[in-house]
Amino acid sequence: METILFSLLNGVIYGLLLFMLSSGLTLIFSMMGILNFAHASFYMLGAYFAYSFTQVTSFWLALIFAPILVGLFGAAVERWGLRKVHANGHVAELLFTFGLAYLIDEVVKIIWGKNTVDYQIPHALDFPLFELFGAQYPAYRMFILVVAVAMLAVLWYLLKRTRIGLIIQASLTHPHMVGHLGHNVPRIFMAVFGAGCALAALAGVIGGNYLTTEPSMATFMGPVVFVVVVVGGLGSLEGAFIASLLIGLMQTFAISISASFGDIFGWAGLSPTSELGSITISSLAPMLPFLMLVLILMIRPNGLMGTREV
Amino acid sequence: MKRIMSAALAAMVLAVPAGQAMSETLKIAFIDPLSGPFGGTGDAGLRHWEHAANLVNADDGVNGNQVEIIGFDNKINPKESLIQLQKAIDQGVRYIAQGNGSSVASALIDAIDKHNKRNPGEEVLFLNYAAVDPVFTNDRCSFWHFRFDSDADMKMEAVTDWINNKPEIKKVYIIGQDYSFGKAVAAAAVKMIGEKRPDIEIVGNELHPLGKVKDFTPYIQKMISSEADAVITGNWGADMVLLVKAATSSGHDVPYLTYYAGGLGAAAAMGEGAVGRVLTVSEVNTNLDTPGAQDELIDGFEDKYTEISYYYQRVFNAMNMLDMAATKADSIDPTKVAMALEGMEYETPYGTVTMRADNHQILQSLYMSTFSKDVKRDVEKTGLGWVSGEGDKIEAADTAMETSCKMSRP
Amino acid sequence: MTDNISISPVNLAPTSAEKFRARIVPLLFMVAILLVIPLFSPSRTAYSLLAAIGINIVFALSYNMLLGRGGLLSFGHAVYFGLGGYAAMHAMRAVELGESGFWSGFPIFGLPIVGFAAGALAGAIIGWPSCRRSGTPFAMISLGVAELIAAAGFMFASVFGGEEGITGDRMNGPELFGLSMGPLSDIYIFIAVWTFIGTASMYAFTRTPLGKLSEATRDNPERVQFIGFSPVRIRYMVFIFAGAFAGMAGAMAAVNYEIFTPDALSLNPSGFVLLMAYIGGIRYFPGPIVGAIVLTLMQSMLSDFTEAWLLYLGVLFISIVTFAPSGLSGVMYGSYTAVRQEGLGGSLQKVKLKLPAFTLIFLGMLVLIETSVRKSNGHGEVFEFFGLSLPFTSPITWLLIAGPIIAGVALLWKAKTDDQGDQP
């Protein structure tokens, strides 16, 4: 009971953080077909900008302005970088972002140094909210939950209830048709790319102090974001949401299972002391998303909720 | 196309002079990551070596020879390290310093062994300042390898000695990264606790993949449920910092006994929440009582390299012992220096250290240091630092372990 | 119907002289280079760099079988390199032990065959599920598989040797061609022979029906299906061959370095081979060779001069992707044809503005990067540029940064308006 409750709570928080990070990528990927390898780098930029903001102003201003700045930077990258490469096809675009990730990593190191920066949770939120079975539940986790849910609500409202949202939604599935209807598709692309980067940066502001803010945080976070987007399915924010939660929950639940292969397959003659038998389910937890990625792509290439093949 | 290739190759072949004669300076090649994710760690090590070399040079050098440290960037990749090793040998380097990554150390030990066997008269000596896999001074020991850091088992000896003096600890949880080092730490912990304190129950022995976990809270919950009184971890880098952060935010208030919480960048990342909770094992901390000269040395270092905190006392030990050995042998020939290094004793400001002759492992006293707010000398301008109190010191002789080393000498 | 039409096609097939010039001469040229190099009596540095280059040439070419020839973007090609290398490493240890009959008589020189077989086997197993998709799903599957196998590499110490990896000694077993395999010069011969075999056979592969079909599948899988071939099968077979040659490169690395560690399986080397192939140029067969040479030298030599070499690598890669998608070999080939068509003067006329413009921008950026890196380190070092010391705060430094960049951009702008003026 205790384990289940904890795993549920932790899984949801981790899942929401993943969702914040990957929602922007889902938008970009579904609309432009670009698998943005630099997406996690924008997440990192968000964290670093927030750190610099908190040095001079406050965390709350950082929460607003860091994503905006990163969003503008993202839009600029689209306008003067990606758009040039667009003519050479999706692989070239993907490789452009691949190179951009290298570049951002190095530039961050030059500007903010090679070591971890002292970006900490604001004091106003640094207290235990309640205690459960001996473990404190920090208020900041609840704050993450609130921000993520708020972001989801705003995003949902924008996409489903406004005219801009309608156009974006249409471009997600039928970009050519939207162009034929006279909308400025390149400008929509630029806006969506910028907005996607801003969302990643928001995740960076929130996650940078909850986890750590250091130059390799992008490489660290990178691959798992793709898993969310691909598993969730192309063009589907709902899919990304479900995939994030699924991955979050799956990982936390797997961690709480201490059984090893030897215990489970003992009937087949696998000794718990052998190399294979001694591997526990919990030690495999962080690899589960990648297993899921491979399986989903093989069985259901549309992803969980996607309407098109990736 | 092919023409370009041939031009490039020819240019390259001609540009590099074929083997230089030994010059008056004693060159030490520092082969460690100087770029990429671990560039910061490697750079800090390089600066310690350079500072130590400057001090020795100011004092008439190593047996009268000026020391030059040359940095080689190995990108923490074993294969790249071997290329850099060949480059270093070409530049007349006979001494190699390296520390980050047991994979690199393993490659270098093997390659230097083979090089020395295949090229008699051009021997190269390996000064290992931080790669702690016990195997390097046991089954895979080599005459050409000297380790100036205590190995993982010796550090665990120190950690378990510390636990031994704390009767209130009844349950211990072990967590580590799922690779050879994490497994070795876990195995050593289980064995030594079993010997010293059979009453202690190991309530968890967990491995997680290297560098893949973002949120450690589920692991912390498991520890809390298991009612552990102390946590032992060999984690380093992000895995260590994230573990501590998760523990802080869940209010898991038990001692975290770590190997690498003292490492570069960790203090800033862990933050104030880790104060009093995190302990680390190391050969020194900068708040120990020492003669004034040592304080001046540390000040000199931290004034020169403002971004780096003084960390590797062992680099200074290594440099001074190299000096003593060369003086004793009256030569800077690696074979003679190696012979002189065997069994050598050296007075550091923190006590005597001894280089064992049978397996080339240093014996030095170790300290358990606690992360603290109330410090004379902080690390990385955080206002936080490391302190030790009564009973936190483990004498050098107590860290000696049996060795399975069968060394073949030239 | 067809009976009535008399077919007299013009014979467009190349004459045998043309074939010889286009297909055999470059390979002979390669042999000549490989033979000439030892005459310069290279240093250890040169020998070890040459060995690394040879290994990377085979590796990058095998990668280009997927990306350039098959249109398959893979993020996990190092898996096959690594598995091939590990197989060779284990074989090398078996030779060292010399217990069983087969291995005790196996020459170390032949180990790349073992790597080839292991790579092919790994490709056959992993390729079966992944090759049913192409494009982004294929790339994502390769990423997932690479992550899984890299993690397994650290978990199974008996096979992969844990972090320290496994080591072996190449000076064992029967000697072939009188090579003891100990000294670097022997290893050079070993690497040269296998680099040539690898390059020649991968070139030959492009001439086979399968090689042609793989290019057809890249360009239009539907049409390939129409003419009666299964794109999935073709991709699968190409994948196996690419894995096999990567495994061969891995085995060459195993013999050269005598150690193999699990990080050889990880995403980093996979990304690096992608950079090599793409920077070199994926549309031309020799492209990856150029890329392998340039990037190996950058990796091993540039880091002596600047710690920001990764930044330069990133800039180079982005510039290639943005301005020259056909890679360095494309640039070389393009300028070669331009010079042939318009003469040296004419083609220089074309780039007379762009060449200095890019040089100026590069100069400005170089000063910017180098001074910033030193500032960021905080060790008080100062960038020396042609004897000129340039501290971060000095106005001269910023003049040297802004001046060339502004001048370069202005030149580019002029070149652009000139072009527009020429072709209204």
C-alpha cells in the first residue's frame, strides 16, 4: 500500500516533468517533421537563464522571462537556421539540430563555466508540505505539479478553443492544406518552434533546480524525451501526456520491485547468483522506456494515440 | 580527392618529428579529459599538477631538472588515450599522469606494460592519481604503475571503520551504479560490514544504471521504508548529486557515506540541504589543522586558480615523492625512479605516507569529512565546506589490505 | 506490338577504358599512397594516427552504406563496431591461451574476418526487427537499441569486462607474412591491408545488384516494390553488410589498441561516425574517407591547440549542413568541375568575394572563441595571436572580433546583391 502510494505520487510528478519537456517537441515534431535533437539543449538554456535571472532578480520573474527569452532564441534559430536547411530535407534538418546541440553545450560551458551552478529551489517553496509514512513530501514537487497542470490547461485551451489553435491543429495533420488556405505556414512554423522551445525552457526553469543545472544536463535528458514523443504518437499532445505519465509510473513502480531474474525465472533453472539471474527488475527501470520505444515502433508505429506513422 | 588525402597524410607524416632525444626538462604527460562533459574535472586535475610542478621547479626541480606538465586531452576515451600516449612518447615524455576513469587507467596500464616490454630503454612510468579500481594493485598490478590514491577497498575500510564506531547504526542501505566500480563498492561494503559488525543488517543493496536516473526519489522512499540508519554509495557525478538532492527534499535524515561528494562541482549542486547529512572519504579536507606553510600553499593555489578549490593533496604528494625518488636514484630514468619509489616514505603536512613496495599502492591516512556550514575554508565559493572531528581519522596503517599482486620486476 | 519497333539503342555503357579509369585507378592510387607512407619513416604519433584513420575509414564507409547509399539514418552504428571488436578481442584471448585447436592456429592478422562475421551476425539479429521501418522510425529504433545494448555492456562483465573492458596481447598465434604484430610498423601494414580490403570491397558492393537496389530503395521504395523486390529485404541485407564491415573495423581497432571497453558501444561513437560520414559527404563514395581523415585529425591533434575543439567541430558541422550539404568531398568535387569548366580564373572570379568573406568571419570567430574560453576558465591566461596578446577586456581584442566579422558579412551581402544583379 505504502509502496504503491509513493510510486504513484513520484511517478506522476516525474511524468509531468517529462511531459513539460516533451510537449514542445511533440508540437514541433508533428508539425514540421523535425526531430529536434537540440530540444533538451533549450531545456538546459531555460535552466541557465533562470539561474542568471535569480542572481539579479527573483525566481518568479525567471519563471516568466526565461522561457520567453529562450522562445525568442528558438524562433531565431528557426528563421535563420532551420529554414535555410529545410530545402535539403528532414535528415538535414535533424542533423542541423544535432550540430546545434553540440554548439549550445559548448557555448553554455564558456558562458556559465564547466561546473554545476548554484541554482537552488526558492526559499518560499523550500519546506516539507506533509509527511507520509515517515517521508517528507516537499512543497516544490507540488509546485511542479501545479505548473505542469496549468501549462497543460493553457495549452489545451489555446489549441482547442482559439482560432490560432485551430490553425496550428490543422497544420499538425495537414500542413499543405493550411498553406493552400492562405495562411503563412513558415511563420506558423517559426511561432510553433519558438513556443516549443519556450515550453522546454519552462521545464528547465522548474527542473533545473529540482535536479541539477550543469553543462551535461541536456545530454542527460535528451534521449528519453524522444521516447515520450514517439511512444505518444505523432500530432497528439494527449498521446505525449499519456506516454509521459506511463513512463514516469512504469519507472517508479519498477524501482520498487526488488525481485531479480533469478527469482522470477528460477523455475527455468536460472540461478539467482548467475550474472543474468542476479539482475533485478529495479536496476533495469531506467532502461524500460527504451525497451518500450523499440517495441512500440515495431508493433504500432503510429504510437499510442498518433494518427500518422512517425 | 585521393590527392588531397595523400597530401594530408604526407604533411602529417612530415610535420611530426620522429622521436626526440631526452631533454633537460622532465616532462610529465597529463592524459585526462580536457574537453566534453568531464572537461572540468580533468582541468582541475591539470591545474593541481601544474601548481605542484611550479613549486618543485621553484625549489631546484626534480633532481635538478625542471618539470614540465603537458596536458593531453583523452576525451575520457580509452582508445583516444592510447593515441595521446603515443603522442606523448614522441615528445620525449617518460612519465604519465592520469586519474579519471578506470577504463582509461586500465588501457594505459596495459599499453605501458606492452610498450616497456617491446621498447627496452624507452620505459614509461604511470603515476595514477585517482583511478581507484582495486584490481590495478592486485591481480593486474604492474611494476610501471604507482597509485597515489587509496583504492576503493581501502576507502571502504575507512567507511566501515567509521560505522564500526557508531553503535546506533543498525541497518545499512547500499546503492551504487550498475557497473564494475559500483559492484565492487557494494561487495566490499557487504564483506567488511559482515566482518566488523555482524549485528548490522544490510537492508538494501541496490544497483541502478550509470547516468540514466533523473529522479532518485523512488529509491529514497525505498530506503525510508527499509528504516536504514546509514546509506553507503560509490556514486559520482550527477548520480551522486541527484541522489543527495532527492534525499534532502524527502527529508531522509541519515548519514550518506559517499566516495565522491567532495568532487568538483558537487558542493554547489548539493546545496545547503546536504549540510550535516553527507559525508565523504578522502585523504584530506581543507579544514584540517595543518602547519602554516600548508595553508599558504592552499591559498596560493586558490588565489591563482580562482574557479577551482584545492582538492588533490595526493598530486602534491606524488610530485614530491617523484622528486625524492629521483634524488635518491640520482637520475630521472623511469626504471631507476620506480625502484627508488618502492617502499618510500614521505612526510606530508597531514602525516606520513608510504608507497608499498609489493603492489605500488600508497598508504595514507583517510578522513571522513562532513559537509558543513561552519567552515574556515569553503569550497567553490558556496560558503559550505568539509570538516572532520574526533574519530574521523583512519590511520594509514589501518588502510593496508592484503594484496594478490605478483609483480614481475625488470 | 514490340515486334514492329526496331530497337537500336545508343550504347551509353562506359567503355572498358573509362571503367578502368573510374573504378580501378582510384583504388590503385590508394594502394600507392599506402605503400609510400612507410618510406617517410613516420613517428609513433603518425603511426597511431594512421591506424586510427584506417579504422575510422572502414567504419565511416560502412556507416555510409546505410546513410548515403541506403538512406537509413542510424544512431546506433557503434553497436556493430563494438560487438565485432569484442568478438575479435575474445578470439585474440583464445589465441593467447592456445588451448583449443582451431584458435591456437589462428593468425591475429586474420581477426578482422572474425569481426566481420560477428558484425554480420549482430546486424542479422538486430536488423530483422528494425529494418521493417525506414526514415525516422528506423532512426528511433536504432537509438533505442543502442541505449539498451550500451547499458547491457556495463551490466554483463563476463562478456564485456565491465568498465575496464577486456585486454589481450596481439603478439601470439602463428605469424603471417613474417609480421610479429608487435611494433607499430607491423600494425601499420595490418591496418593498411585491411583498410584497402574494406574500401575495395565496399566499393565493389556499390557495383553489385544489391548495391544498386539499395540506392533505388533509398530514392523510391515504391518503384522498387513494383519491379518485384521487397524494400524490407533489401534494407535488411544492406544492414547486415553495413554491420559486418563495422564489425571488421571494430576488429581492426581491437588488434590496434589491444583493449575494448563498453563505451565503444555507446551513443557517443555512434554520433561521431555520423559526423564523419556527413562532414565528408554522403553522396560520394570517397566522402566518408575524407570525413574520417579530417575528424580523426581534429579529434587527436586539434585538442592540443585549443580546448574548444568541440565547438569548432560543431561550427564545422553546422556550416556543412547549412551551406554545403554534399560535404567536404562535394565542395572539392564541385570546385574541381568548376575549374575544369571555367578555368582557374573564372572559378576564382566566382568565389572572389565569398572566400575572403568566410575567411574573415572565421578569423573573427576564432578570436572571439579563444579569448572567451580563456576568460571563462578564470586562470588568467591570455590568448596569443601571431605574437599579439589579446586579453578579454582590451578594445583591440574586440576590434579584432567585430572588424573581420562585420567586413565578412558585408562582403557576403555584396556577393549576394551582385548575384542578384547578374541574374535578374
